Amino acid sequence: MSRAPRAPGSTGKAIEQAFEKALDPFATAIRKATQAPAAPVTPAAPGKPGLKVSPLAVPFPAIPGVGGVEMTTARAGFYKHERDDVVVFRFARGTSCAGVFTRHKVGSAPVDWCRRHLDASGGGQDVRALVVNAGCANAFTGKAGADAARRTASEVAKRFGCRQRDVMLASTGVIGVLLDDRKIVARLAEVEQRLDGDTPATEQWAAAGQGIMTTDTFPKGSFAECKVDGYTVRIAGIAKGSGMIAPDMATMLAFIVTDADIHPTVLRALLGLHVRTTFNSVTVDGDTSTNDTCLLFATGASGAPRIGRVGDRRLKEFSAALDRVMLNLAHQLVRDGEGASKFVRVTVEGAASPASARKLAKSIADSPLVKTAIAGEDANWGRIVMAVGKTEEPVDRDRLAIRFGPHQAAVDGAVSPAYDEAKMSAYMKNAEIDIAVDVGMGRASATVWTCDLTKGYIEINGDYRS
């Protein structure tokens, strides 16, 4: 589990601002999640035995090969039951990388490792590998955890003929458990052999999506194609996350690869631009993880010319496609929220500022009372009022309006004259719910996606370590 853009200082902020301004016409365009291909890949086994697949699950897409990357999985034994729990990506020479990480005050050893090397001078310009393990977060493990991370990177670097700083790491699982790196090292010969094999790309991506799961009930993947200066480039990604989901940067774990040729500085700006309205705009339970990590890799294998400047107009189509992939993955995290039965979109309009709109929307989306009402298919708009008012954000009580889908629940600070309990109750039985709130203070808006809160969440987390 893991999240947030690295804070490169004033220079980094200036780059993001310049990039956002340059891409504004399409950054604010309507976002549509990519459609799953007609031939979905069926995973071999669930992440954790006994969990029912979410009723909101979507099939894993048949992701084709992305030039410059191979991946495989292995069983290191971090779980008692039979399953692959280590995923290794191998990248072509010269692969660029950018990352955003959790702002949690107790960040994990792999988060510290990646952040340090990507922030270093020249960092992210020749990343050769990514190693991900499930079943052990290696968080709150002190110097021993940092040493385990370093040893893992060192051993992989020896195998791949690169520097240990060019190996990225990510972990997910139980906090406070030291990573036994020997389990990973013992599988590296097998991993290398598999990477040199001829496993089809669709199977590689499906296995990787499966290998990073913890309490996830289905693997999460997304794919898109676009043009860069006339060249076709591909973007593919996987993510994991089900509980402890309220990203404060990016998301639990997400790994996105493109065969475009993009400088790390530009990748960082792209990631910072889109993470705010994708991974940072979803929540399952309001809890931010110690391990949240989102890494974006650009192999350059497509043949498209190198993009080395933020604001380059040739990035327009690529940026929009990247946003679709990231938003699709973020939506899947919510669809797999622990115990979830409803996919909920919360939109706040009429706010005094975008930041205020976002805070108001998150307050609604994170409220246990709102979420349990949705689970009970009860359009209790009074709980929406509660969640809005407790934020201390500017709100005009006498202009407040609330809608559930097309049905007006409240208007001008009171129950709507057109309120129809029967129609509202019928609407709440849908698997996907839209809640819209106008707070009457301005023109800013924000959208946050969430799910309901059911008994299933308690059951899953009550025996999380068993």
C-alpha cells in the first residue's frame, strides 16, 4: 500500500505550473476511462483466499507489449498460501523514470529508496529495473528495513548489470514487518530465466497485476495508444489497492510504462499534473498508507522523438492518454474498495476555490455516516449537509443544493419541493451513484470518487493479518 508528488522545491513547482498552463486546454477536457478489450485475460488465482470478487469488478484488459520492458513474477513466500508475491520489471537502457510518493510521516524503506535516488542529481535517467513485493510493507522497520531494501537493489543490479541506484523498489503488506530480502534474492535466477523467455506480453501484464495484490479481489490494468509527432506510442499500467486508500500523492501502488521518449523532468511534471485529479481524487476509507507509490517509466522504444521540454505541444495527445490510463486505474481502486457494493461519484460545485471544492468533496466521500447510508440505499441528504458543514469551508447555507443523480433532494437550503422519496429510493439501488452538491459560494468545482462502507470492510480488516 502507498502516495504524493515529490517535493523538488520551488523549481519543481514552477515546472508543474508552467506545464499545467501549457496543457490547460486538454487537462480540463472530459476524462473517459479506457474501455477493456473484448478478450479479457482471466487471472489464475485470487490475491487472498476466501475473498469474494467485488461486484463492481471489471475485467483485466489484454495489454499488448510495450517496447523496452519485460516483466515476470515469482513466489518468494511472503504469504502462507500458494501465490506469486514478487514482480520484477526489466527496462531498456536509457529508460526515464519519475515518481510520486506518500506524504505520510512514517514512509516505508522502499519509498525512501526511490525518492532519494530519483531526487538525486541526474536521477531517473537510466532506470533498469523495478522490484515489487506483496505481503510485507517494510515500513516502520528502521535501519534494518533500509538495509534490506539496499541489499535487494544491489543483488538485482548485479543480475542486470546496472547500478543499484537504477533499481526502483516498492512493497505492500503488513506494516512493522521487516522484509526478508533473502527470499527475493533466492528467486532472482528464476526471475532472470523467465525474463529471457517468450511469455506473451498479455500474460506478463496479467501476472504482474495479480502479483502485487493484497486484499484486492481483482487485478487492475489499463492501456491506451496515442500519437507523438506522428509516431504511435503505447501507455500501459497496473495498480493495486483496496483498503487504506486515501492517497496523498498518488496511490497505493501504481506502475505505468510508456514507450515514448520523455525526459524525467517532463515525466515528473506530467505525473504531478494528472495525479491530483486521478489517484489523489479517490478514497475508500480515508486512511493514507505508509507505502503509496506511483512510478512512471518511459523507455523510448517507440522511435518517437525525445520530448525534453515541458509545454511541448507534441505532448498534448500523450498527456490526455496518460490521464485516461491513470483515471481508469484510480476508478478500479474504488471499485475494489474492501467490502464495496456501490461506486460513488461526489461532485461539489459553486465553491469559493478549487481547493475548497476538493476539501468539501473529500469530506463527503470520507464520511462513514454518508458511506453507510449509501450502503443501506438510503438517500439521507442530511448526512451530506453534516459532511459539508463540518469542514469550516465557505458555504452559503441558504443556497445549498443537493442532488442524487437526476433527483433534487435539497434546494436553497431546505428540502426540495419536488422531493420524491420513492424515486430517490429506487435510484439508490443502482450500483453506481452520483451525488452533486452546490454550496453557493463561487464557480469552483471538484470531483472525488469513493465507495460505500459495508460490513464486509469490517470483516476483511478484522482478520487482515490472519
